[in-house]
Amino acid sequence: MNEFITLIDLKNRMKPGDGAIADVAEVIAKENPILDDIPWVEGNLITGNTIYRRSSLPEVVIRKINEGVDSSKSTATPDTDTCVELYTRGDVDMTALELHDNPAAFIVSENKAFIAALGEACVEQFLYGNPNDGIVGISNRYGKLNSGMTKDQIIDFGGTSGELQSVFIIKWDPTEVSGLYPKNTTAGIKTVTKINERIKAKNGKDMLAHSVDYKWRVGVKVRDYRYISRVCNIPNVIDASTLDVIFRNLIIAKNRVHNVDKGKVVMYMSPDLYDIVEIAADEKKNMSLGYKDLEQNVRLLHYKGIPIRKNDCQKKPEARIV
């Protein structure tokens, strides 16, 4: 059970008039299990969220009897995370809609792929979002080996050429690392419906459609950098000896996560690497690999007690991190 608000939780809390938005939230969450890992919080801005990140701790001194001490305080710097709008559109033939007994369910069914694509885009933005587009993705926040606040959270596997990849370990927490939606919105989701919209059909000719614009305004918040670690520069071609090194690096990365044995910690990797790790689990090549049985006969792969998720957006090759 999650101890924080997920997309499904938000969906269940929506008002009856938010039925269309609730349907979108449910499809997004069910089509991409990663999104059910993420706690969602409402930002304090209509464009995102501003936090104050502690940049120094107050000084602690040893005081002797009958001696005074200087006053001390911590310092904090403001940081703003901006939400970006993800957009897609689904069109349903008006005649097909009129023939259906349950038009609302038919619309969601026909547009399911478009709605699910919002979830895929969200996960990709969370990991690889470009600051120029609005979201500062986790890979950009943890993108330098020897400088910046996150350098101690990055472990370099050592790959220098070819197609490279990473493994991310994230401790989700509503106050420290979470998803965002703008202030005064319903989970950041909005639908705009147009009836009898004239569009171009597949044959290039006009038809009347029931069109829905799906918009989702989302952002990512990272308040405490210690809640995430990254093993980077992993080659895509992996043999048995390489896999042993990966496991050792994952131990180091795990130990870099603050209070890793508490809260919801999840490991994310590419589908290709996941296949290799799962085969190693079946062949019992590493005693720290195993499975945990979840509800509805679902088995989740674990390493050192941390669940592992296969993440499709990590299929894209990464540039070398230096």
C-alpha cells in the first residue's frame, strides 16, 4: 500500500462532475504502473511550485559553563519547478458514437491509446525532460559527475562509447521527491470536447467527429537530492562479468539514497537490462535478486529488497555523462 496520494487516489477524490477527468486519470495510471509509484502534490503556483532548499545548516558549538555563544541559523535558497502541458487529441466518428449504447465508455475506449500516451510522455519528461521545454528532468539534475549538488549521488559505470544507459533509484516522498500539478486544478488534467467537429478522415476526406483534447499539466519536484541516485554510463551490450559490476554499482547507488530502508524506494531500468536481470534471477545467479508477490497474481522483481520497474522510455540511448 502507498502511504501517499497516487493518481488513482486523486481520481477517487474527484467530484461527480469531474467524471471525464477521472476516467482520464484512471486510464493513465492503469496503463503505466510507474505512475502509481509517484506521489502527487498540488503546487503553490498556477505554473508549478516554489520550494526553499536548505543550502547550509546552523552551526553547533560546544558551550562551557558561564560562556555565551554566537547566534546561528540555517540558510535556504528558493527554487521553482515549472509544470509543462502534455497534449493529445482523440477523434471518434459521430455515426459510430451514435450507434453505441454507452457513448461515454465508448469514447474512453476509442481514445485509450491517446490517453495512455500522456502517461508515457509524463514518465519520459520526469526522467529526461529538457529545461528549455519546462521540466528539468531527473537525468538533467543528475547529469555531472564532478560538480553540482548531485555529484555524490551519481555512480559512473565507466562506459565511454556506443549507446549507454542508466539505472535510477528513486525514493518517492510527497515532501521531497514527487509529481506536481498546478494550483487550483483537478490533478492538472483538462478535457475539451467538440461535437460534430469536421476533420480529415484516413482517406483524406471530411467527416464529422466527436473530438476531445486531452491536456495534462505536470511537473517534478526534487527538494532533497539525497532521495535519488543514478548509475550512469552503462553499456547496452552486457555479459556475465559486466552484470556482476552492475550489481556492485547498484549496491553503492542504493547506499547513497537517504534512509533507503524507509519509505517507497524503486529502481528503474531499460527493458533490455531488465530482461538480463530477470534471467539472472531465474537462474539464481545473485542471492540478492528475487520476487515479491503482489495482489492479483503479480510478481515484482526485487534487488536488495528494492522493487525493479522496467521503463520503456529508458530504451533510448543516453549520451556519456562526464
